Amino acid sequence: MVESNYTPRVHSRYQVQTPIMFAKQNTDGLLPANMLNISDGGMCFASSYAVNLHSDVCIWLEKKLRIKLKGIKIYNFYRSKVLWQREINDGTALGIGVQHVNKSRITQVPEFICSVCEKKIPWGEIHFVKDFVYLCPTCYQEMQGYSKTSQDEMLRFLEGNVF
């Protein structure tokens, strides 16, 4: 008997091809891509733009999908973590696999507000620190001057986990 290292997926994957837009962490502008498949926990999309592994990306569906998939809800916006990237289509595109961190039904490109000073943050200047904690460059730089313990306590407070 041959032993396998195969681990089954936690969520069912569905082949759904549709245009999306995405923003790389701490960069300006939205980039076009094409969703290839989606699950409740992640997505794979094709892009001609490389991304950094383990960075965050924000993804918008360009059009509302009117499909029903068993065991999955389709959202308009995803904040996801990049898990892998590899060449696909004979090297003409990059396949990018992400794990969803946050999902939302919003339909417009959101305006992010700094969790500390409450100023609007332009796309290219957002620092995604934790779930729903967004920092402007000034507050992010200020936070870097504190010890790791102090940073952790500040983030706990900003997340609302103060007990």
C-alpha cells in the first residue's frame, strides 16, 4: 500500500471565471485580473502582475455574480492573503492563490480610514496591520517606534480586544 501526503481541501472549489480588480498592499491603483476559481476560504486568479507572497490584496468583483453555489456565498469585496503564485497558460500569466481574510458585500471601492487618526488613506498608502485595522503611513511609522509588547497592546485596543 502506498501512503499519500494528500490533504483534502477544507472548502469545495468552484470553477468560476469572471473579471476582477485587485490592489496590491501598499501600492497605488487597481489592477485587472480574471478569477479562475473560488471557494469559501480562498480564490485563484490569473494576472499579468506579480504579487509578494504573504502580502495582502484587496479584490473586487467587476460585476455581480448571480450564481448560487452549494456551500459558498459570493461577495463583492475580499481582503485576502497571497499564499502562492506560479506561471500558468504556458507562462503568459501568473496564477495567484489567496486565502480570504475578510469578505464584504460592499459594491464600491471603499475609503479606508486610519484606525488611529481617522484620516482617509489613499490606496497606495494603506498599511493593513490586522483584521479591520488600517494605518496611514504616519501612524504606522509612529507605531514602529514602540516595543513589540506595546505594539501588540495597541493593536488589541484598536481591534476592540481590550479585556
